[in-house]
Amino acid sequence: MAYGYKLVEDRKNRKCTITEKFTDSVIKTFSMDDLQKAKKLYNHLNLGGAFNGNTPTFFLTEIPSYINKVSE
């Protein structure tokens, strides 16, 4: 299992997203203008400033579809 976070840059839509590696849950989305802020948060999360890749759903920007299916 791959725990931790990843930073995905979408240059076409001028945004970058921090997601959990294991669940692909979106933690936060930034515009490309805020790329340095995104990298700072990404490094903070991967250096232990978070939940070891198990972020509670109330922290997420978007809830993954499999979580919605389980709760129904």
C-alpha cells in the first residue's frame, strides 16, 4: 500500500491538486498561480504533518465515490 500524498499538476486547466495516494481523495486544489503554496502543503503533509495518508473525510475537498457507496 502506498500511503502519503501526491501533488498532481494539471497545466491545461491551470490547477494542481493534493490527493492521498491510497484513496485518491482530494485534500486541496490550488490554481497554478499558488503552486508554491501547494508544494509547501504537500511537503508538510508528507513529512508527518497529517494523518499518514488516512485523512478523515471531514478534511477532504471532495468525497471519493466509494465512500458514498459504502454509507448508503
